[in-house]
Amino acid sequence: MVLGVFLGPLLTCLLLLSLWKQNSQRRNLSPGPTPLPIIGNILQLDLKDISKSLRNFSKVYGPVFTLYLGRNPAVVLHGYEAVKEALIDHGEEFAGRGTFPVADKFIKRCGVVFSSGRTWKEMRRFSLMTLRNFGMGRRSIEDRVQEEARCLVDELKKTKGVPCDPTFILGCAPCNVICSIVFQNRFDYKDQEFLTFIDILNENIEILSSPWIQVSSRRHRKLLKNFDFAKHYFLAKVIQHKESLDINNPRDFIDCFLIKMEKELKIARLPTTSAD
């Protein structure tokens, strides 16, 4: 009884504090639907058709509006004109990346997707330069795409004209092109290593696309487990590439990255000289 009497006012105070902080924050943000404490606007979203929900919100609040996914606000740009104005007309101002605690906990803001600032710019510049100018050794990216297109056609021929759901193999094709660029070789569509990788990738996309990720600790644990698998998978590939690396004949993206790292390390080890 005494505990209940104590917890009641405490929870009420915490709820009021949450509402006050939320309302104070909303004054500086674009308009949007009123969020609920803790869960935000999640219950106002149709999780089976989020794009429809966003379209409906844009009709009420305009092309730029705010949604709360849990306790965190997200500013939504809806429609071509709003996105163009942000990413093209004001590209420099919108070049930064917000924090993503689940990914930051594991990836430490490295790479291209989850990094920001100088790291993101350098990684993006290197990736674009490598993909555009180098062509991955003696095989161009176009060659790899054409090879995968032939494999895709062969896979479709196996259906012998019987109606089928092509979603899986159509998803495998671009993934295999990326694998060919990054790992040098493509995978058979029935390769177990490839299927495991595809399943984890699809699961991560599903989790990251869900509004419930903001409030579900179970999904956090699953995502971190998948990230851990991916880390060890790529690390094994990197070790294999180091053992057979030929700096004069890079085979794929990993080789190019290792060569770039070695050059940067050599530059860092050079003695500095000062003018007399």
C-alpha cells in the first residue's frame, strides 16, 4: 500500500515531465500530429502501409512535418519538391547524419552508411572514385552486371514458363553484383553462405524500417547479433584478401581499400621536417 502511494505520484511526475519536454521540443520543430508519451506517433502509423500514412500526414501538415518514433522526433520530407530543396538546393546543410544509437553501439560511426562529417565525406569520395574510375581491375562493373544478367536469365529459364514468384531471384541478382564488386566472385543462388547472408540482410532492413525499433529491446538485441555476424563475415574476407594481396593487380573493392590503407599508413609514418 505504502509503495503504491509512493509510486503513483512518482509516475505522474515522470509523465508530466515527459510531456513538458516533448512540448518544449515541438515548438522548434515542424508541425505534426500530437505524440503520446513514450511511444510517440507509432499508433497513428499504419505499419503495413507506412507510405500511405506519411502521405495522409503531408496532406494535413504540409510536405515537411514531424513524427515521434518513440521519444525521438523525426522530421519527414514528403514529395519531390521538398526532397530536392533539401538535398540539392541546400545539399551542404543536409549532408550530415543524425545519431543512430543502435548502429553507433556496434559500428562506432564508421563506414559510409552510418558515418558522418569528415569520415563520411572521405569514405564516400574514395568509394565513388574507386567505382567510377578504376572499374575493379581488369573487369569493369558493366562486365559483372552482364554476367549476373545472364545468370538471372538462366535461373528464370529453369521455371519452364510455370508461374512463379520472382521476388527472391530478382533480389539475389543486384546483391550478387555487389558481392562480385566487393568480394571478387558471385555466388550460386542456392549457395548456403549466400542464402544466410541474404536472410540476415533482409532481416536487418526489416528491423531498421520498423518504427518499433525505437522502443523494442528485443529487436535491438537481434540487430546487434546480426551486425556481429556481418562483422566477423567481412573480417574473414579481409584476412583472406590480405594473404593474397597484389598491390599491382587489385581484384575488387576490398583490395582497393587495403591498398589505400597501406598508402595512408606510409604517409603517416613519414618523418615531418620543419623549415630552418
